[in-house]
Amino acid sequence: MTAVNFPPRSPSQSAAALTPDQAAVLDWLHRFAAPPPAAKPQMPQAPQISADSRRIAPGDIFFAFPGDDADGRRFISDAIERGAAAVLFDNLDFEWDEGIDLPHRGLANLKPQSGLIANAYYGNPDSGMFTVAVTGTNGKTSCAYWLANALSQLPQKPPAPAAVIGTLGVGMFSNGVANRFETTGYTTPDAVLLQRKLAELRAARVSAVALEASSIGLAQGRIAGLHIDAALFTNLTRDHLDYHGDMARYGAAKALLFERPELQHGVVNLDDAFGVELASRLRQRGVPVTGYSLNQAAENPPDAALADLPVLRASAIRISHIGTTFQVDSPFGSAAVKSHLVGQFNISNLLGVLGVLLAKGTPWSAAIAAVSALTPAPGRMQQLGGQDAPLVIIDYAHTPDALQKTLGSLRELAEQRHGKLWCLFGCGGDRDTGKRPEMGRASELADQVVLTSDNPRSEQPLAIIEQTRAGMQKLTPHILEDRATAILWTVRHAGKQDVVLLAGKGHEMFQEVNGKKQPFLDADHAALALAARATMLGGA
């Protein structure tokens, strides 16, 4: 199999794509921009631009336009108070307050154009970078994190770091070692912030970027202006219907990533019906596709039109608390893999990462070595305890499908330990209420269930818990509204041979209640609970 050639892009390409009105805006913006120092020509130009008034520093330029949650034009005064030097605003149904003496310019329908303008302002910062976007209901964070890790380890001269942009924030990997992550507050940053971060990554000589492309981010055009070389699809199951309304619109938002004209390769999960549909669409457009599967037999493709599709297939999967072994076969090669990851769903995600590496042209042996070395992303199947104490697993699983698959994988661990499987979780407030009883049903794959809070936001926690409990028919859950108390109680009452899943929050460092984010990390509370258990019970 031959890899796709990803040609380098010129920094002038984005500017050439601008309309006359956009080009005029760019010229206006450049009046405020001092040229970068001669010694550091790749440094982002100053001032910075931002669509979030809270990120404005003295001398920056504020982009003000209506958003889904708030109208940025209401925050022009806040941006000025923070030192904004100029304002570019959406002038549709809006007039500038002439009492404000500050350079300003209007452009109708600014939001959908902001990414392209920001990309041109920063000189097409992703030029020269290999850019891969990951979308799907579950697995985006792990796949993007692993891709950046693996891409940073590939042989190249000179050695160059790779970066990830997503739920965990913006972070870089150097030879497989993660540096500090800067949070953005979103899975996919807004279009202006994304280009700003890409400019910073270019200054750090990053050669590849793995981006989480959420359905909401795609629907809102947050990756406008960014060139996507390769796209990875993991799966499509229920989530975010409070935003999209139904599964058809949700799927259509995911599909936007694969409709981009510059896309040069798609990597798709063929165990997912929507993935098969995406693969067929891509082939009809002439875009190369690599599939991956845990279940489909080689002689029985899911779609006759995909019979000759190169597919990565995993078999002989064996799971333990220290990792997973499996066999992978494909037209690219075959190998026995020993992974540090736990769970069949993680092996599926790993195949997707492998597919992207191969599409980029990575030799088979190097790609296998890279994926074999990968470890869990923060808050994803994170393990604590396990020796003379329950094995506590912290995972971000917050959809019915993710919870079901996570519990299915952990069932094997519980059986190996001759113990019970516990599941502690809650459902988020002010989000899709129809998902709550489905989460309750999914949790019944455990032996014991503890219902608690998970970012109740403006809702009453016990009301959310009751809606979740309504979906349960087999088990009677233990209910503890306070999550810290629930974790302490669960770890105290679980047997030392048991497996305890703390689901839903993963890496999150807060609990959002009534508009306030209170510090909270499942891993910290689990560690405290394990220590308290050891003190009280002597490890029993």
C-alpha cells in the first residue's frame, strides 16, 4: 500500500483565498501590527487578536460578533477596559457607539469569516505542519493525545515536537514526552483562538498537530481557515442532542469534517454504521480511505463498494490490568502488539491512530513501535490502588455507549480479580435529559451502582439522579448526592478484590454548581479514599 503525499502549503495561500472585503480588513488589521523581530521571523505578530474579551491584553484587537451563547458586541466596553487597541465588529443590525473613540471597522457576518481572516493575519500558521483532526462521540481526546505523542517520536531531521489541541487543552510532545498543557475551556477552540494557538505552535517549531473536532465546533465553523490533511472518525452514538436536536443533525455535523475539499486521507471505524457511510462518501469523491475494525471478517466487508478498502483488523485481544495484547493484520503488514492500554474500545482507537500514522507514510515497524509505547491520556482509564485494595479506574465515560463499553472491558478485570464491578457516576445538568435514563441502563452492566453528582450546574442534583435512576430496571443504586462523599463511601465498601469505576469526569478539575466551578478532581478524592480505607481497615 502506498501512502498519501501531503504537499507543503505556502503561507500565501490563505491570503490569496480572501474576498476583497476580507483582504481590506486584513490590510486594516496590519496597520496595528508591528513586524516580528528579524531574529525571530516565525514569532506571532503583535498585537494578538481575540474573540474573547477576557483574553484581551493591552494593544490587542478585539473581534466582536454574535455567538451561540452570547453576543460578543456586548463586551466591547470590557475589551476596551482591558486595553484593546481596535475593534473589528459584525455590523449587521448593529451600529457603533460614536461616543467610543477607538479605531473600529465593521464587517457583516464576521463570525463565519473570522477563522479565515485570523489565519491570514497570522500568516497561515499551519503551513508546513501535518494536521490531523479527530471526530466522534467517544475517543477523540485519547486519539488526539496519542497521535501527538506518536508523531513526536517519528524520525525526522531536525527533530521536531508535535502538538495536540483538544479537551485537555493545548500541549506539546517532544520525543513522546508531554509538556505542560494550557487549557482553553473548549474541546475545539473558537476559530480566532485556534489560529492564535497555531501561530504559537509554529513559533515552537511544531511539525504536526492533532486536533479534536467536536460536533459543536464543526457546526459553528471553529476550524474554518485551518487546512486538514487527514481526518479520523471513531464512532457515532448519542450525545449533545440538547444542541443538535436529533441524531441526523448530530451525524451531519460530524460529516462536515470529511466534506472539506482539502482533505487528503480519511481513517474510519468500520465497526460503526456511520463510519461505513463516511468511507463510502469519501471513496465516491476519490479521497483515499483506510478502515479499521475489531469485528468485521476480512471476507465479509460491511459494504460491497468497500471490498478492496485497506483495513486494519485486530484479533486475539487479551486484557489485563497491566495492558492488552492483540494481533493486528492489514495490507500494510501484521504484528503482535503489547499495549499499555486497557479495554477493547482503546484497541479500536489505537487502530485509528495506527491508520493515520500509516497514511502519513510512516513505515510499518515504526508505526507499530509508536503505538505500542502509548499510555493512557489523563483521566482516561487511569488506575489507582489495586494492591490489597480495590482497583479504582477513573474515566471520562459520559455517554451511554462509552459507559457500556468501559464497563464491558472492566468486567474482564473484575473476573480476573474474582471481585465485583462497581460503577459510580452522575449526569451533567443543563444538558440532554434524554441521555440520563440511558446512562442508568448502561450502568447495570456493573454489580453495584452509586449515583451521584457530575456538574449539576443550575439543576437540582437529586432531580438529575432520579431521572437517571428511572432507566434502571435490574439494580437498586446507592444514592449519595455529594460526589466526594460518594467516592469515599464506595471505596470504603468495595472489597479489596473489586474494581471501581469512577465515570464521567476524568481529567476535569472542577465541579460546576450554580454557575460556580469548585475545585474537584476524581483522582485526588480516590487517592484520599484509598488512604482512608487503608488506615481504617489495614488494607482489608
